[in-house]
Amino acid sequence: MAVGKAKIAQLGYDEARPAPVVLISGPEQFLADRAARTIRETLRSADPSIEIHDVDASGYTAGELFTIASPSLFAEPRLIRVTGVEKSSDAFIDDAKRYLEQPADDTTLVLRHAGGQRGKALLDAVRGAPGHALGAVEVPCAELKKDAERIGFAQAEFRRLGAQIPAAAVRALVAAYGSGLGELAGAIEQLVSDRGTRLSEDDVVRATEGRVEAGAFKMADAATAGNAGEALLLLRQALLAGTDPIPLLAALNMKVRAMARVFGAQGRAGSSPSGSGWHPGRSSGPSGRPGAGARPTSRGRSIWPPRPNGSSRAGAATRSMRSNAMYSSSRGAGAGERREPLARVLRVNDRRERPAG
């Protein structure tokens, strides 16, 4: 039977299941990650001792796949996850085609192909007779571009969480969170967590009312102006939208440094209204003192009075932020693991500004 004549089963991302070979194809990374996670959790629930191996197809060396799939002393089941098949080396394509003819027992091979022509011969083999003979399945993850598709995704997410919501409310939520499926899914989970499983249009209106695209500098402006609640809201929106925490930290760092420079300029030149020192809003002169552009910074500086030991809160915030930025960078973790240090900085600042008692 010629390759390409037989067709393997195709499953939705929410129907993904283990098989000797699973091809996750298409450009929508969020759906692909969801399908891969479902397969992993299914295998782990069946046997917690499962071995999980990750392979990058673009840097693959000959024989690596067979080494990983070879039987071990205790014969544990294996999950081999291969990413970047659309950029795979020739060695991986050759070894993967050979593997289809001689698959390992108790092994699930997951191939992630995001699109393109590279690796087409391997995809044809998986979709054709070799893949059909060993029970391979495909999970297509096409990009959801139409509103109807995104609304269908949102409705499926609510069903998955056991929540009931009117169709009009779903449409409003999809319109408010349109940057990506990850942002939309995160908003749905947060809404169900905050409001429960029986939702109304009013719940969605309250959750999305006044929503703006949260930029790093908007968050930094709110934080340094003492509006901790607004800063935390902007931070949450930015993280749900997929913004990396490091640029957020950098914007906050720049803002605090600017405040420190304004404070230093006032301290050197004198800040008496009757004196010749610089005042907020005064245009900069030949001496290079801060001008009108520093006006918001000078206002923000007023909420950071010096500490009894002489150090400023701005300096303390900068040091704290640097350490948190280094922590986030060194972890190399996902956004879910990196967002907490930045939120902690803002919460600490909020507590500092609350009056005692």
C-alpha cells in the first residue's frame, strides 16, 4: 500500500489521547500545548512511573530516538515529546521514518509540527500506511481566526470548567480578550474562580469594564504614583495578555531611577519656593536640570519620602526590583512562575503607603 493512501484518525485538541505515535500539527501553540498536556496527564494517571523525554528535532543527532526508546531494566512506559519537527534535521527525519516501521513497546511518541514544508515526507508517512498500521493519530491545531471559532472555544472552556453562561456574555468576553487564546482562557478561568459557575452578563461587564491594553509604562506610572490597586490590575492584564515580566520590571526600574534623579537634583539645587532651586514643571535650562518632562516623576517622588536611616524608598524599590529581575531571568520559567516576584514588589509598596492603624 502506497504512503498517503490510508488516513489516520484525527482528534480535536480536547480529545487528545495517547497512541503509539501522535502528530500534533498546526500553528496554534496554545491548543497544541493543551493537547500535549492532556496526553501527559493521561499517561501519568495510568502509570506514575512513566519516563518523559523531550527532544528538539532541530538539534537532533542520529540514533538519539532509538537510544531513548530502548527498553530499560524495569520496563517503565515512556513518553517521548519531539518539538520543532518543522525545523528537524535530516537525521531526525530518517530515524523517525525508521521508527514508524519498528516502534518501541509501551512508548508514546508525540511529534509537534507547527507548519511548513520541512519534514513533509515524515508527515506523509505518519498520516499514511506506516502510521495507520501502528495506530497513529493526529491532533490538528489550526489558528482560530473567525469570531465564531473563538466563541466556540470560549464555550468549550466554560463547559470544561462546569460553568453556565449566556451566549451574549460569551460574545462580550471574546470581544474584550482578543489578543490570543491563552489570554482568553486565562480570563475565563479567573472569571469562574471569582464569580462561580453560574455567570451572567453583568458578571462579564464588571470583569471587562474599562479594560485597556496594559503597557509596561502604564503599570510603572501607576505603581510609582502610589496607585497600587491600579498597578496590580494593569500587571494582571499584561500577564494575561502574554507580556513577559522582564520588560515590566525594566519599565518600573526606569521609573524609579528617574524619580531618584529628580530627588537628587532638588537636593543639590535646593527646593525652597523662594530660592533658585528647581521646581516641578519648570523647563530645563542650560544646566541640564529636569524640565517639564519630569513633572509626573516629581509627583511620583512625593510618595517615596526618605527613611529614618537616610535611604530612600525609591532606592530600596530599585534594589528589590533588580533582585527580582535576576530571579525571574535565572529561573528561565514560564510566565506563571515569573509573575509572582513583580506582583510581590507592588504589594510591598502598597503596604508601605497604608497609614498605620
